[in-house]
Amino acid sequence: MTYPPADTQAQWFQDDYPGAPMRPRRGILHTTEGSDWPAYGGGASAPNYTAKPLFGPRSRYLGLAWRAHFPDDRSSRALRNEPGGVETNTDDALQVELIGTCDPTAHRAWSRNGVDHIFWPEAPQAALEDLAEFLAWCEKVHGIPVRGPREGWLPYPASYGNTPVRFAGTQWREFVGWCGHQHVPENTHGDPG
């Protein structure tokens, strides 16, 4: 099963990387730190989904285009997973990359250079509503509640590395809801800010 609006042809990696069976109970939001569809090493580092903002004239936001890379009941590959630690990719984690950035420096540079993008910490309301539609679908279909970690969220770059919001192994195993890459143990990334 995949989110109905998602393209399951353009970058479908399930055949090359079958993953482990799972029942999603948590979601992880990432940002790609880019403005176009990532190649994901042919699927070697792909999430379950990627959402790309579409823009019209004068950089007007038009909506999110979705691609599914793996079915919802199979693990994806976008998280670091250290040997001997907790399972990150295979522990019932539905992963979503949001094309854009959480880095204020990249946002300023892209804006100066006329690159259409979303700076996710200041995403337009319409983009947040499109993302909320996906989250609501995940709650209805998979039971992933639309709630975040009690530890909160940090803005990037304060969210990078070993921070107070990074889960310990026990917190990761117990968490149900939506968190960011910044929360996942064994990882250092601070997205989505």
C-alpha cells in the first residue's frame, strides 16, 4: 500500500532493496537539502516517500508532488543504523523526505540566486496543509497519530548532532507519532529543523 497520489513508477526501489516487513507506528520527517528529486544512490539511501514542492510563475507554490519508493509495509533506507545499536530503518519507521531545506544559510543563498524552494521552518500554509493531508492519511490507514515528541524540535543548526532532543534507544523504541531526523538515535542530522 502507498499514499494514493504518489507516483510508484519513477523511483520505485522495492525490487532492488526489498527491505524488512514492518507495521508503521512512527513517521520520520527529513529534508533533502536540495531542490530536485534526489537519486538516492539508486535506492540505497531512499525513504518510503519524497514530496517535491511544485511552483508556478513568480515562485507561486502549487502543491506537493509525491513519489513512493517502497511500500508502507516495508522498511526504507534513509537513516543511519549502527551495528549493535537500536534498529532505526527497520523498526516500524515510515520515512518521508521533504524536498527543500531547513538550513537558513542555504535558504538565503537559494533565494538570492532565484532557486524555487521551500524553507521548511517557514513553509507556506498551503504546503503545511498538503503535508497535513498526508499525515492524516497515515493516521487513518496506519494509526500513526499526528503528534510529535515531548522533547520538542530544535531549529537547524542547533538541531545537529547530539542534542537534548535526540532520542535514547529506549525513547526511540517507545515513540509513536511523528518525529524528525533530528530525533533519531545513532544519527547526527538536524533536519527538518
